[in-house]
Amino acid sequence: MQCLFIKTMNKMYKFEILHECKQSGARTGILYTPHGKIQTPVFMPVGTKATVKGLSVEEIKNVGSEIILANTLHLHLRPGENIIEKAGGIHKFMNWNLPILTDSGGFQVFSLSKINKIVEDGVHFQSFVDGKKIFMKPEDSINIQKSIGSNIVMAFDECSAANVTYAKAEAAMRRTIMWLERCKEVKLKEHQIMFPIVQGNIFEDLRLESLNLTLPYADCGIAIGGLSVGESKETMLKILKCLKPNYPKNQPRYLMGVGTPDYIVESVLNGIDMFDCVLPTRIARNGTAITHEGNITIRNSSYKEDFRPVEEGCECYTCKNYSRAYIRHLINSNEILGGRLLSIHNIYSLHSLIKNIRDAINKDKYLDFVYEFNKKYNKKLVENNLK
């Protein structure tokens, strides 16, 4: 087995390609960090405010998580990066000793567009905590992440909406590159490294130009932002296909904000190694479970006397100990435990999917896996509409 390693400025990071599938070209690997190794492909649960909502760090580890995310803007507003730094950094603050990635706050430029204003030098925000006016420059985002102490720091970028004009998409892409130059000027802590972000919306030429301009700043990995933000699945996959031949082979590629089973399976086929999404825990709190054949809405009346586990054959804590009927009762009674149990299941389900993906790649059978997955996925989705 031939292994390839990235050359990085930070010797504490190394990416090892373990195997490339002969059928598909998809690959497995290991990203080594100062806080532990990460097997790729990997799904990263989102802990926006230094917590995966409702779950303890022990529960997150027990479902198989090797890395989690936190959000720069949220932690800047509350409790503040200075408090986290005084605590010894985010790992000690939240009692998580494995790798952590921090989103730069750039996505909030997009998602909170009604309360911000973008200028060439940065972004004017209105705090959603207390209404205070905030101006964040690219350097500010990186310095906040430096104080927070995450392992992987994300560059500050501008994500444009799926329906914007070519001119607006190009302006956002070029601003992202300009900000990237300024982000790179900030010297990080010894245990940190930065991923730059490719933008360009749904326009192939902008995406390719963005990737080309971003590569000089990619020391340990590269991220693809601004997808799965309203465009169709087919459009997203078209962009990934056009980027795939142009990635650096020996660096992990991170598709930001994607975490549904079908998107993960297809994205791995198109060269992606890392994923994150808040969806698994968000839909869990609303009573929806992820299964290998599609989502099911446990709160529906059809599960009132269904004493089977959430998913037959699932080895997670929830499925080993509780029934659909019981979880439905908890969800419909607004009991916190219901959302917690489904969160455990949903994260485990995605980790289980990722493990199956890695196994198929290592056996040179990933195209077979994709075919079988697509045959089964959503096969029983009609259950989701039962009352």
C-alpha cells in the first residue's frame, strides 16, 4: 500500500492517504493533529457554542466522533474568546481532548444577512445576543480563533446565496481571496493550522479560478464553501465534479455544511474527505431520525405502538435501549431526553455510514456501494408522511 503525506509548514500536522479505490478514485486517509488522528472520510458533529446541543462529550465520543466543530462568532459573543483563553483554550474549557475545528463566522455573513453589512474591509454585525454593533475584519476572525485555541482555523470568507447574479458571485469570490491574504498574515499558535475556503457560487469558471487562487494558501487542507445553501443537489454535484480533477492530491478536502447521507455518499465519490452539518442534531430535536433508508418522523402517530428500535440492526445506545414508541412519547411531551436520544442515534448513524464508505473504498468496491445505497435510500420514505 502506497502512502502519500502532505508537506506542511506545521510539522504537527500530516495527512496520509491510505487507499484509493480502483473502481471510483475515492480515497481513505488519516489526518494527524496535535490532539489526535482523524480517519477520513469523516463526519464532524457541530458544537456551535462549544457543545453539541444536549450531549455530553462522553456521549459524543461514545458514538465515534473524532473531531467536532465550534463557531467563532457565537463564542466571540458569548462567553468571549478571552474567557476561553483564560480557561486554557477550548479543549480544556469544554473538556474535549480531541481535535476541534472552528468555523470563521463567514457563514454568518450569509445566514444573518439581514443584520449585517459587508464592506471591503470586513463585515458590520449587529449582535443577536444584545444588539451591540460589531465590526469583524478577516484578521479579527483569525485572532479570535487563535484565542479560542482550536486545531483547524477556517479563513474568513463571504458565502453568496444560490440565486445571486454572476457579478455578485464574482465580487464575493474576489473579496474572499482578498480576505484570505489578510488572514494568512496572522501568526497562529503552534498547535493550529488554517484551511482556506473556495467560493464562486454555482459558476464553474469562478469556482475553478477561486480554487487556483486559493491553492497557494492551502498548507494542510482546503475547504469548499457556499454549496448546499439553496441550489439543487444536481447543481452542487456538478460543481464538485468540475473541481475534483484540480484539487491537490495530498491534502484533505472539506465540504462545509453538508451532512445528509445521500449528499455524503455522492460527495465522497467526487473527491471530498471531510463533512460537517448541524442537521442531524437539529432534526433530532424535532423528532426526526436518520436511517440508512431515509429519514423517519418518530413524532408521527404511526409510531405510537411501535416497540421496535429506531433502526433495526443499529448498534447505538438509543437503539439498544429504547423503542420508537417511547421516543415518540418523549418528543410529543416536550421531554428533553427525546431529542437527546435521537441526537445520539443520528450522529451514530452518520458515523456508521462513513465507516461503511471507508470499508467499501478499501475493498475497491465504492461504485458498487453507491449503487446499492441509492437503491435503498428513501425506499421507505413514505413512512415519513404517515400520520
